[in-house]
Amino acid sequence: MTNASIITIGDELLIGQVIDTNSAWIAQQLNKAGIRVKRRVSVGDVFDEIWNALDEETLHSDIILITGGLGPTSDDITKPLLCKYFGGKMVINDEALRNVKYLFEQVFKRPVTESNFKQAEVPDNCTVIPNMRGTAPGMLFEKNGKIFISMPGVPYEMQGMVQNNVIKILLEKFNSSAIQHRTLITFGVGESTIADLLQHFEMELPEYIKLAYLPNYGMVRLRLSATGADKEAINEAINIQFETMKELVKEYLIAIDDESMEKIIGNLLLAKGKTVSTAESCTGGYIAHLLTALPGSSAWYDGSVVSYSYQAKEDLLNVKHSTLLQHGAVSEEVVREMAKGLLKKIHADYAIAVSGIMGPAGGLPDKPVGTVWVAVGNAHKIVAHKFHFRFDRKKNIELTAMNALNLLRKFILEND
Amino acid sequence: MTNASIITIGDELLIGQVIDTNSAWIAQQLNKAGIRVKRRVSVGDVFDEIWNALDEETLHSDIILITGGLGPTSDDITKPLLCKYFGGKMVINDEALRNVKYLFEQVFKRPVTESNFKQAEVPDNCTVIPNMRGTAPGMLFEKNGKIFISMPGVPYEMQGMVQNNVIKILLEKFNSSAIQHRTLITFGVGESTIADLLQHFEMELPEYIKLAYLPNYGMVRLRLSATGADKEAINEAINIQFETMKELVKEYLIAIDDESMEKIIGNLLLAKGKTVSTAESCTGGYIAHLLTALPGSSAWYDGSVVSYSYQAKEDLLNVKHSTLLQHGAVSEEVVREMAKGLLKKIHADYAIAVSGIMGPAGGLPDKPVGTVWVAVGNAHKIVAHKFHFRFDRKKNIELTAMNALNLLRKFILEND
């Protein structure tokens, strides 16, 4: 099987100023193409450390993909380094130069500066990979049967290059074996509970099928991976095992694809021709954001109200002042009134209302940080549920959103 | 200077199912403590590949921090591997066992299963690092003067361990030299324009001070890093250079700290004792989410309306049906009516209203994907601005939010 290493370059990755999303994205694309990512390495903008990384990854993998360090600024040393590493000399590439001029004159509508022109220089022993989304060209080098491809660190530019060129080049070069993955998602119990249910199943799996547990925000994703030469045979084998696994965890099963909770909700609403709306206090628009981040969400989503303050709950959702005073904003009564008020204000079939204390401040003796009330329902029925989360603000917001969406999912399935 | 390597373990990192946020977070903490992260490596749940990574990183660094592969499920092989690597044997650790029992009985309120008890087993030649947030204990090994620390992959658990124990242990062990960083943020022009402004400045920097460019979403972060033995001396030197740099880029300067745009807005509002509210169409609650993700945002934020559909724009913001029909939802007229309607519905000093086409579908001949109208203002004055973004849905949403917040920032500074 063909192995790949991904090297991401940049001091920002090593001081933690930037999260490396590039290598996860590249890994997904390689995986789909049947190329296994063996290692991912990040190094700083330091000549010797980049050089060493190239030497070392050559020992591990057939394909070495490199991102970062190609900008016009002087902390970007990857291009001259690669030129030296592969023994070339720098020349102006005509196609890359035309691209730089085109982008500045036609798209950015700014004058081209001296450092922009430098972007069109490449080592003379590389094959240029065009960048349709930016000024820095990609570069492909070959050495001892190994392929090295250097791409910009800007995610949007790198992604265009991988989709339009890199995968095609790699598939022509390497005859990759088949990988199949199937993932299902459980919600509401921990990894160890699921592991106990699947203990026997896992022991009986054939050697070429692997099971992985990926716990995250109340969900556990269970991924089966099968590898082999015959794509159809491993496809059939993995499907049989997947059905068995589904049956074993059916009590907690929420999806049989690697889907997000919001996508599950969107598919459910789309199938039923219904719409949802949210009234959010503590999640501050995060649930609305998750729903609207999905393309096509306007088919099943109309709008939301974020009512952070008492005043906004009264103004925008007609929550009664007396209810707020008597029970406090984080209470069953208030989330029920928020949901009811929302359904009156907006034309939606289902409502989600949430109110809670996300921290770090705002906790009360009887309502500590992490206390959340959620109501979901429709014009005929509203159900409410209290949660306690024990985490920091960010994670409490995310968990509240996931659990609120899951409550709606159950409501839709049970009240149809 | 003391060097560290971070090894993150898990197949999910190599097929791109999960983004590695752990190593960025750890890198931040080490950096603050004056320990340089030299390399970050991710490997799969494969015995030989983890073993090789330990061998290799020992050649690069004094400290090797490891996350992942400590769960109770059988794809988690890190613990037995470490036991063998350092030549120990597995024993039950009493403190870890008490912790497992405590968490299940008192916190999770679930019965302890067999796989949970396994969590309390550790190699007999490690020092246990307590996990106050989960069942898997941390483990510290020493070999040839190098320190190896293995931690769980669950971010919340790992973070507790690093904050409470790991940094302290490393600082006692290694006499780290000082690192100072200072970052400022520019908005509205690209990396190369800034680079041209700073070309001379950068050439004149002393050797122990480094400048890095971090472009992201219309912003460019400029980071100066100084390293040396004398903390006070490098502090003084970096501050002098920072003032010079500030002056050179002042036209585009928006912040003199490594702050997010939403934090800049929050600080501005807090200082003025004013509040903001948002009326969001295409951003679907994302701006509200950014603002409310900040602790303490209730001091300057009341609420928002997400009006995705025509109906919601009319119902929630009193946008006139005729305006929508005549000009379309993505128009100057509509965002102005959204902002005005919002300020009537909600008690806020400033309003942001956005409407646009985020893609992939929904583009029109005269309004292609990426067309966005933004209005910002107060009860006396509203200004509107049209943007064109050229990216995918996710990036268009993020860019719209950043530019809308920046428009408000300028409005507040100019209309006070």
C-alpha cells in the first residue's frame, strides 16, 4: 500500500498560534483516493529542521506533501530550501507570472509589488502545479522514486490545488489499494459502555477489518476500516460487519453515516417537509450557526432569536417579566415560554429554546455553572429537559447545542 | 534552549476525521513556559509506528509529550506499548483506582464496568500524573535524561493535566530560557503589502528578534519573537521594536495584542458602556455566536435576530415586503431596514445587519455567490457597504462576520 507523509511548515504551528487544519483536510482527500497517511509532521521556519524533516519522511513514505512557507515574506524559506535540496536553480516561470499579474490586475485590483513578482520564481527542476486561487505556485519534485509536492499554507489555495491536480497526479503515479470506511454514531453514553457492548464483536472481526472509537461531545463515532486489493470484496465484507455492529448498539444509535448532528436534523426535516427555529440564550446563536452552515438549510430553517438579556427575552419572545423574576432566566418555565413565544413570532414547525449558565462566571448556589434548561416542541406539545455540564465555556456551549439538537431529533421521531 | 516534541496518536488524525487541536494548545502552554516546541508528529494506532516515533523524537528533543491512545478500548495501544518501551510491567495504581471509582460513583452515577477498571493499570516504572477530569491517568517516564509524558487525547482531560502538573514538572526539571512574543493585527490589506512596508524594518532587526506574518481572513497578524537568557533585556528590546513596527503599519492597525476581532469590539463597547445587537441573514447567527463565546459578553450584548427567510425578515424585523420584492433580500435597502427594524425591536446602541449569498447555490447574474451587503449604525446614522467574497460557504461566512465587525469598529471610532 502507498504511504504518504504530510509536512506542515510554520512557526505559528509550533507556538500554537494557528491550528493545523490543512493536514486533516489533506488526509481526508488522500484517504478517499486509497492512499494511507502514515505520518503528519509540523516543523518551524528553520532551515535545518525543514531539511531534516524531508530526509526523515523520505524513509517513511513514498509521497511527501508539504504545505506552508511559500509566501512572499522573508520568513517563508521553503522555496529556496527546496531548490537547494533538489539541486536546482531559481527561474521565473512564465505561467506563474501571468497568474500573478492576472490576479493583481483583474481580481485584487491592486498594483503588483516587487515581492509579488517573486512569487513567480520556481526551481528549474520542479514541475509547476498551477494555483488558481492565489499567487504562490505549487511545485512537484521527484527523487529516488519518491514524489514531493510543495503547496501554499493558505487553506483555500492548497485545497484548490489538491482537488484539481494533486490527487490526479498521485493516482496516475501510484497504483493504490482499496480502503473502505463505514462509520456510525451513538449518542448519550460513553466510550466504555459502547466498548462493553462490542467486546465480543470486535474480537471476532477478520484481521483486515479494524474498529476505532472516536468519542466527542456526548457522541461516540464507531468506524470500521477495511483494507485489501479487491475493492468489491472488502466492500461486501465491511457492510456485513457494519450491519451486525448497528444491531449491537441500536439503543444509542443516532446515525449510520459520518454525519454531524446538525446534518442529521437537516435530513430529518427535509424528509418531512418541516422547518425549525431556535430561541437561544446561553448558546448565543451557536445552534443557528450550526444549522445555517449547511448548504441548502433555507429549505428547513427560517430564522432564530438570540435573547441574551431579560429585556431581549421579553421584547423578542414575549417571555413574561413575572416568570423571569419568579423562576430566573435558567428555568423550565422560561424555556417553555421562549419556545411558545418563538412559535408565535416566526412561522416554523418546530422550536428549540435554551437557557443556561455557561461560565466561567454567573453560577448560583442552586444553579451552578453548567446548568442548562432546554425545551423542544411544536404548536401542540413542548417538552423540557434539564442538563448539567461540567466543562469550560466553549465546551459547555457545544454540548448544550448537541444535546438540544438531539432532544429535537427524538421529539420529531416520537411525535410524528 | 530546551526543545520539546509533541506526538499525537490516533488513526482518526491520519484519515482526517479529527482535527488535531491538542498539539496547538500544548504548544501554547509550553511556549509561555519558555520551552520551544521543535516538532509535532502524528502517527496512527500502529505499534511499530508509535515505537519509531518515540525513537526518532528522542533524537530531536529533551521533552516528549504524547497524547491519545489511553482509552479503555482495544484500539488504544499506547499504554501497553509504553510499558514495553520503558521495560516495566503493568500494575494497578491505587490512586488511579480510587479516581475511577469516585468518578463513576459520584460524578457519572453509572456502574463501573470491567474496561473502566483497566484504566487504573499503569506500568510500574512510571510516575502517575493524576487526571482530575477523567479516568485515564497520565504517565511520566525518564530515560537518558529525557522526559516522556503520556496524556489522554480528550482535550479537556489533557488540559487539566498540563495546567495542574505537567508545566510545573517541566519547569523544575529544565532551566528554560526566556521567550517573549508581541503581536499586532492589521486588517484590510494582504501580507505582501504589509511586507513591503516592513522590508527595511525587518532587515534591521537584531538577530535574536524574529518577525512572522500570519495572514487569516483579511487580517495579518505580525508577531515579533525574541529569545535570550535575560528576560528583562529581551522584554525591553522587543518593546522598542514593537513600537517602531506599530508606527510603520498604523494605517491598517486594528489591535496591538493577539486578539480576535470580536474581542476588540467587546473591549471597545465595554469602555464606552454601549451595547450591540445583530440582525443576520447569511451569517445565520455566526456573528452572535462569536460575540457570546466571549465570557462577560452580557455586559455589552443583549440579543440578535437571525432572519434567514423573507418571512422572518418581515416578522422579526419589520422589513417591508415591497422592499424585499423590489430590491431583493441582498440589497442596501434591505440591510438598512434590517438595522433600523432591529434597533426598534431591541434595546441596543449599535446594530449590525448582514444579508448575502454564501453559496454554493443561490447566485444570480447580477448578484453572484459572495455578494454581501452589510449595514452598521445607531439610532442617528446607518452606513452600508457592499462586499464580494470569492470563497466557499464556510470562508464566505467567516469573512462576512470579520468585515461586518470591522465596519462596526470603524463606525464606533468615527461616530462617537
